[in-house]
Amino acid sequence: MPNLENLKKQAKQYLRWHREGYYPVAAEIRAALPHFRHLDDRQVLDAPFKLSDAQELIARQLGFAGWQALKTGAAAMTDPKKQPAPQAVLSSISAQLFVTDIKASCEFFTDKLGFRVDFLYGDPPFYGQVIRDNAQLALRLVCEPVFAGDIRQREHLLSASITVDTADEIKRLFLDFQAGGVSFHQTLRKEPWGARNFIVLDPDGNLILFAGPGG
């Protein structure tokens, strides 16, 4: 039998996170609660979210239709054969970049690469996200070296890969970045497997691949 008191505390924690605008909780709310599923992270955090919503979230995460079903049928949780777990659905992907200055990194991605800041978290910020169209890049502040020396450049270790649909788009993107003074680890070239790509070098040494059809 699950400890309902602990589950109630978890629900109150989700409620606090929502009130504080803690962005990582938005994805959990959207994934668990159908009436939030059509909203983006910012809309989820701006929408009304009550304790009953948080309790429903907990219940659905445990495989129940709602909080009342959890309370009346909690014993079924002890036997996985009685309560099959719902299949997980992967709804999005976001690469995470390690940076030493969130503000400077945001300026690079917005001014040089045409992204916009989706959100920043912390005071001062230690986590954030920039987006352009369907591409999402999470930015995580680090205060110590994550990689040894210049291993990323020597071994061509990518931090993120972003694609476009056409050969014209990848060429246009490269020319736009070049005109904007972006630093490249690799300029535009056609690969043996047919793709055409280039690699941007951000201020923190992250290698970001932009790729499209060879054309």
C-alpha cells in the first residue's frame, strides 16, 4: 500500500513549483494532464493550477485515472499485473549546452544565430533555453571545466545537431551566419554520405552541427 501522506506532500511540491515558475515541471504537467497537453511551457506555467490538478498529476503518473481512483484502488499498485504502466510518449528533444555565462550565451544565440530566449531560471540565471523554430537548446551554467583541454575540437565532439529540410536552406543559413561574423569549427561542405553541413563554434567551445540535404 503506498503512503498517501507522502503522495499528498509530492502534490503540494508540484503546486509550489508551478507557483514559482519552475520550468522543468511544465513538461511533467503537460505529459500527465490532458487539458494542458496543447500548451507550451510558458502557457502551462501561466495557466491556473490547483492542488487537485497536482494530485491528479501524481495519480496519473502512477497509472490511475485520478486522485480518487488512486485512493480507492491503491492496493493494486503492489501488484504490477493488476495495473499496467502507461506507455511513455516522447514529445520533444532538447540538447543541453554547458556554458560559463548564461547572459553572454543568450546574446550569442539571439544576436548571431537568430534564436530567441524562451526562458531563464534562477537569480542570477543558472539555467535557460533558447529556441528557433522547432530547435531547442538548453543552457546550463557551469563554473568548472567540463571537458579536458581542447578535446572537443580535436575529436570533433558535437554538443547538438540541428537540421533543415532543403539544400537551399542550409546554404542560406551558412551565408547568414558567415555574414554575422559567426565562428566556425567547420565551414559548409558536402559529406560523402550526401548531406551538406557546417559546424558552429560557440563562445564556450560547444560544437553545433547544422545539416541539410546535399542538393
